[in-house]
Amino acid sequence: MPPPPSYAEISAAAHRRFEALCAIRGRLRSTHRQALDGTAHALRPGSMDPAIPARHLLYLDLSRREPLAAIAVGDLDTATHVTFQLSGTGIRARNALWGSVREAGQLYLEQRRVGIAAPAVVAWLGYPAPNLVSALLNNAARRGLERLREDLGTFLQVRPDGPHLAIEAHSYAATLAAQALATDSACSVSADALAMIGSAGIPRHLAGAPGRINVPHQHLYAAIAPGDHLARWGRMLSGRRLLPSQEFSVGANPGLGLHAVSGHNTSQFLAGDPYSPRGYRDPETLSLRNIALITTGSPPLA
């Protein structure tokens, strides 16, 4: 059996397909054009903080009505620490690709700040994220399981040298991540760490048996910000529960100049407004600092 292709080869093939799609853009349905344009914007040099390195397309899948995509920040072939960043309700490749990739870049920069020389972060939008109503059900998570397990399995094949692998999951994506990492599947995968932010809970059969999650229990972390009513209402109305895990702080740390998070969103900060609220993945928050620490194998700050 031939060895699996490198991520450089995977990305080069994905870019060739992307260029072919750009050539027929006018013939695509509107949702596909939106995802194509978002991909182009996310990959374009100068489209975000210049400190964020070049982005690498892993795939843009237009084979179904709802586009799917994954884009990496950093070199997946040489990274010592790799994080798959999963987003939740309403965040899809056709409407939030650039913002999701920017958030992956912000985590990449924060991981560098905590001392990791060669991280990589994948902005993973590989499932049709639900809307607020359908997020009360587990159907969207079940539909995303195969693709997430496939992508994590590909990573384990391409990188048999075993770099540190973490998953960061916001909102409904925590439901998906926990099920993908469950041991009750013949194709289950494992990770070294899981950080859940604003989680709306996971199915009860898993919440009651955290040992069935293929992550060391001491590296299972969760945080819910004050004022994150969507996470709490989602959990209550869906009947899901929180996975027993270590809590980490998303409050303020004035000594380090780090701000607190409020509300449910991942990004809220408006540049130039000193009173702007912060989201879970916004720069200069204790939340992002702790996510960077957890996803690279270090304990979070209080």
C-alpha cells in the first residue's frame, strides 16, 4: 500500500480543484458561490492580521447543497501541536469561512505566545451546522460524525509520528466532538485534549460516562461565560448534559492585561472601542490564552 500523501500534496490538490471551481463560478448555485468567495478571501494574502501565516486549503466540498470546508493555518506536515477548531450553531462554510479562519489564526498566534514554536490550527467547517431550532436535536452532529472522524483519521495516518492533537469545540460543536471521540464506535478516534467553550451539552449516555471519551480525563476542559444564556437554554431545552470535565476561567486577569468574555459568541470585539465585549476566541482575553494552553498540553491559568 502506498504511503498517504503529505498535507502539502493534499493542499496542492485542493487548490487545483479550487481554481477549477473559480473558473466556473458563474454556473454555481448561490450557496456554493458564497463558500467559494469566502475561501478566496480567507486564502488571500493581506485579508487578515499580517502576523497570521499563509493559509492552506484542505478541501472545499461542493458535492451537496451545503458546502463543507477545512483550511489550515500553519504547516500540518511539521507542526508539533495541531488543533482542530470546530464551530457551532449557524457557522457554515457559506457564511462564516473567513471569520472562522481568522479565529484559527488568532489561536495559532496565541499558541506561539505561550511558547509553541510550530503549531497548526485547522478551521474545520466540515458539517452542516444547525440553526437555533435544529440545534436542540442531535441530527446535525450525527451527520457530521463521519467527516470529522475521517479527517482526524487522515491526520493520524499522515502524521504517524504523533504530534500533540487537540480539539477545541464551541457551542453545538461540543456535541459533535464528544460523539466523534466516543469509544462506542468501530471507527472512533482519540485526541490528547478537548476544550469545550459555550457548550450546549452532549447526549446523556456520554455525559454519564466520561470514560467513554477518547481523551485523557485530566485534559477534558470546559468553560461557559457569564451571560452565555444560549448555552444554558440550549442544554435545558435539548435535554443534553455537560460532560464532566475540568473547568477553566474565561474571566479577566488584569495582571496580564487579559479581558473577560461575556455572552455566547466566539468573536465580539470591535477595534477602537475599549468597552466592546469580548468573545471566547477574541485576542487579549483570558479565554483565548487558556484555550491556547489547554490545546498545547499545559494547564490553564486561574
